[in-house]
Amino acid sequence: MTTEIRSNADGLEFKQFGKRYRKVDGDDKVTGQAVFGADFTAKGSLFAKIVRSPYAHARIVSIDTSEAEAMAGVEAVCTAADFPSDVAGDVDTGEVEIGIQFLANLIMGRRKALFEGHPVAAVAATDIHIAEEAARRIKIEWEVLPAVTDPIEAMAQDAPLLHEGLIATSLSGSADAPSNIAGHMEGGKGDVEKGFEESDVVVERTYRTALVHQGYLEPEAETVHWHADGRIEVWANSQGSFPLRQNMSNLLGVDVSKIKVMPLEVGGAFGAKNTPRVTPIAAILSQKAGKPVKIVLTREEVLKATGPASGAVVTVKMGATKDGVLKAAQSRLVFGAGGFPGSPVLRGMQTIFACYQPENSKVDAYDVVTNAPRVAAYRAPGATVATFCGESTLDDLAREIGMDPIDFRIKNASKTGDSNVDDEEYARIGIVQMLETVKASDEYNRPVKASKNGFPVGRGVGIGWWPCGIEISSARIMVNHDGGVDVTIGAVDLHGVRTGTAQVAAETLGIEPEEVYVHTADTEGIPYTGNAAGSRITRTLSQAVYKAGVSVIDQMKAKMAVRFGVDAEFVEYEGGNFYARDNQDSKVSFKEAGSLVTKNGSNIVATASNDPGMRAANGYAMAVADVEVDPDTGKVQLTDFTLFQDVGKCVNPTQVESQMQGGAVQGIGWALSEEYVYDDQGLMRNASFLDYRMPTALDLPMINTVILEEPADDGAFGIRGVGEPPIVPPPAAIGNAISDAVGVRMGRLPMSPERVFEAMKDSSK
């Protein structure tokens, strides 16, 4: 593995950034001291098991829980009848939204089960084995209905209808009759048909992608105690304590002031744990039993019944002149949402042509319900699929006109001030600079290494964009009596947030990270902070920490002014020392000053949130992939892989590399092996990590990283989000490498050996 950092940081110099500080929570995690969801058990806890539909689509005729309730050790049983029937208000499930009525039905099925694994009842008992046996004794009468898992088939007029009252909406109004189409969105500019007429070459392709899972190591595991006085305590492995509190309030009809969410460590999420799935069930069981209730899902439950990423069918058509002007780009995206509306098709629409400025464009996007698990966010939701389709077509178009694929991209690249298909104007971006960096790189220019087996080899590139989120983050900085600093945050730490926050606080305060102690608070300990999602936390939290840090320094200046015998305006702070402006010999270190000014009960504390007017800091990454392809089996071996990414400003290179490499590996799995496999009844046939094929170290080369720094144009330190862009370009780069190696365009993900072999065989006919 190699790593480079190439900076265009406007001449700014930072003392604490770009350094490889060790993770502040590392010791606890490697020694097993960190408490994850499954590790925590409240005193007197009951253990719960969820009863799930064995069918992909079935009407619930009746549920008989009497035998389960009569079992010794069973203390509560619940069905949809135990949940509030009238729910209202907005819910926050991150980047993949869902209406509250649909969310309530997703958590506990009411009239119908809409996917295999849909919860329809739950049992809490003194022992998990008793709960499992009681769950088996609940008698359910089903009316099995036809199922549809393919989004294109689900759009047909004669397809099984999932929701009798679902009316498609679009810019032009609402549909006349119910269907499985939940929504239709449009975007673009100019006259796309005119653009195709003006093109010398037009390429059109259709692509299919499958449902894939985030593959987090820790299943959903939560504990809830609904106290007799109406207070609810939640020990959560959610991505956001405050959104979970609000969602629970709306789903259960309980004031937020009565709900306290205490974040535990989270063993992976990647967007999937924005949506509450087990917490409300544990709450209802706890209310009925009067005791804490703990739910831990099995891996089979996770795969069958939590939120994978959408499968999609996408058609892309592009046209260009012989000299490389992209005259027209058109796409039709059909995303499967699973059992309830709300796929990330809007993000797919925003990202498919985001890196380019075609003279004319049109995008149609359809959100379609299917008898599959309701989808959730997965690291840049919608973007990986859309980018695979767009970048594959663009590469074919470049080759058709005889132009280097990167030169073609540079000529048509988006720049600062340009607009996307939804008319959003880009803040500062450096896509052209990234493309030029890749074009000049050794990774792009050196010959592809020959295969030891004599297999065909090829190289491909792909670039992807992600808008990156904003929302609110909050932080509190307090100076202790020994001069040390406590920083309290409301953000759930999924990826080293506490370590980065310590560096940001140290940079702001002019001290060392070792003097900063970062704590994650519960919902009673800090103002509102949104989900750890959307590549937003480091950027927005840094702004909050910076504002709080500036306030702390101002407070200390005022107190030190009294000691110096001058007005506060004459106190300077530089190089970690306070001093009176006209007396350089009066220097007092931050630590000493902190100890001095907090004596006798005096407090130095400041709380701040990021500016609500912050703009999204565009995130983008580019992959260069080398492959060899076994012509006898179709097996694709990735032999070299480099990811380039603009992070704005690199706070901690080790953590940035980890994000880049982790995202790249997930994208590689999406490209080559991962997919949900369904039979004709809508039942999942590979619901285990033995059969759901994620890449291992044996499948991968070293993942090289090149960190680029083009600072964002607002926010503290020019930081951009890092977590999501890395997953976006790998499938496109690998697909383009396969095309370069064997001359076959793969139109389906994953590009498994069977599919590659069949495509090569078909192309030779």
C-alpha cells in the first residue's frame, strides 16, 4: 500500500492536521472494554425474539398469541395491535427517507407482510431460548399472495399490488390509479433530442444491479426500558441519538423530553442504522412487561429484514461530437425501494451526470416498491449504481470517438459554479484538477502488469461525486481546573470522530491533542446533533468545535486581562501562550492559564453548533483499476487498485486512508460478487455470510490511496466529507477495466465469473 497527500490548501498551515494520531478509543476496542449494543444488558433485562413473515407477500388473516403468553418465563407479547394506530410527524432516517405511517408498518406489519422477514409479532422472556420457543408457538394464518421482486416487473399494470392506496406523484401531478410506482422525478436542461441530432456518435446501454447489504459486523442490538412513570431509556447502537429520540417520540406518541437515548459503540452501520427497526418493538414489550427489554438480531435476520441498498434498472444514452464535446446525456433510473416507498433514486438522479456538463440533459427517475426488504442508506446511497451506469456509457462513448477516456472527461468536467441536473450550483470543486492528477500519475501511465497465466489484462477508470450532508452538530468545550480540556459531542462515533475532534480542538486552542479528552454525550447532555451520516460529521462538528474554541479563548483572554492588569483587548493568544500585548515576557501557557482562571469555582465553558447556512461541500473520488480475466471461467482478478480523493483538508491521514480503503473494498464487493439472490417466490436464498459473498483479503490487492486537498469554500479549515465518495467509482472503474481487457461491456452487477464468461461467449458469436 502507498499513500500520498497532495495539497492545494491556499497556503494555510496547520500544526495538528496531517498527523497520524492514534485513535483515542483504540485501546478499549482492541482489549474488549468498549461496550457495543450486544454487550450491554440492563439489570433485570428480558430478552426478545421477533416473529417474522416466512412469505414475501401475504395477508395476515389472524394471529393467536395465547399459547406463547401461557409459557413460563414469557412476560410480554406484542403485535401491531399494541402499537399506536395514529402516528404523525416527521421522521429522520437519514438520506433514504420514509413516511411515518410506512415506517410504523415496516417496524411491525399490520394487515400484510410485504417481504420475507417482515415483523408481525414479538415475545419478551426471561431467557432468549424461552423467547425463541414462544415465538414458534404463535399461530398465524396467512393468505399467501403473488410476490414481485424485480422493479421493472413491479411497474407493470398487472403486477401484484403491494399498497392498495399508493398513488404515484410527479412534477406533473398524481397518477389516476394505484400502482407500485411511488414517485417519478425529472431533471435536466436544454433539448436532449436536439443534442443527439448534433452528435456524431451516440451510445445507449441498459444496466441491472442487485440488492446488496452494507455488511456491518455488529447486528442491530438495542435495549429499552419504559419506566412506570412514562420515561423511556434507550441504549442504542444507532447512527444518531437525537433522530432516534424524535422517531421514537413520533412512533410511540411520547414527548421527547421523556425519552433519553444513550449511545453505545456501533460496530459498523454505513447508513443502515439511521432507520429504527427494533427499538420501538423493544419499547412496547418493555411497557407491557415493566422491565428492560433487549433485542439482538441474528445475521440471517439482518440480511433478510433490515435495509440493503437498492437494486436498479438504468438506461443511459449519451452523444458526443468527434472532437469530444458531450452534446447530450439522458437516463432513466428505476430503483427498487423494497416494501415501502423511499429508494435513493433522487440521489441517483443527482449523481449520474454530476461530474460533467453535457450541453443538454434529461433524467427520469422512478421509485418503485417491491416484495423485498425496505432499502436503507448504504454509503452514498444511489450514487454507486448510477455512477456505474453513467461512467460505463461515458467510457464506451470516449472509445467510440477515439479519445482518451480521461481527456474526454476533462473536456466535459464540471467546475466551480456549474450546476447539476437539479439546478444545484456547485460550491468549490476540483474535479478537473483530480482528473489531471490521475492522467499524469504513474498508476494511469505505466503498462498494465502482464498476467502470469497469460490472461487478458486491462485498466479502467471511474470518477464519482457525492454532495455530502450538512445538518446540525453540537459541541461543548470546558477547561478543567488542571488546565486540561474536555470536549463533549453529540455525534455518534462510527469512524474515529473522537480522534479527529481532539485534533480539531487542539488546532483551534493551540494545544496538543493529548491534552484534549473527547466524550460522546446522551441526549440530555448536549444540544441537538443529527445522524452520523451523509459524510457530514467531521465537517460540521469541526465548525462547532471551532466556534466553541474561539469562545473559550475569548473568555480566557478576559480573565487573564485581570491578572495582567490590562484591558481584554490588549491580551493576545499565540503559539499556545497568553500574553499582554506590550509585555512579551508575560507569557502564560494555555494549561497554566486554564488552571489559574478556573480556580475558586470559576468556569470556562462554551457550547456551539455549526452554522445552519453552511453549504454542502462536494465530495468526489476517482479509481484506477487493473484486472486480469480468466477466459475459461470469467473470473476477474483485481491486480492493482488506486483511489484518489479530495478531502478538502486531511485531519488524520490514517483515518482518511481507512475510510478510502474501506469504501473502495465495499465498492469492489458490489462490483464483483455481492448480491441478494431470490427465488420465484421472493424468498432470499443466500442469507448468510457463507453464501452472501463479500470480498476478503485474499480477493484484493493492496488498496493504494492518493489524498488530494482542495479546501471547501466554507466551514472550519476547508474540511470535506470523506466517508461516502470512496464507494462510488470502483464498480465503474472495474467494469471499464474488464472492457479494456476482453472487449466486453458488462451491463450487470455483480460482474461475477458466470456473467463475465457468458458475456465473453456471447460476444464471440
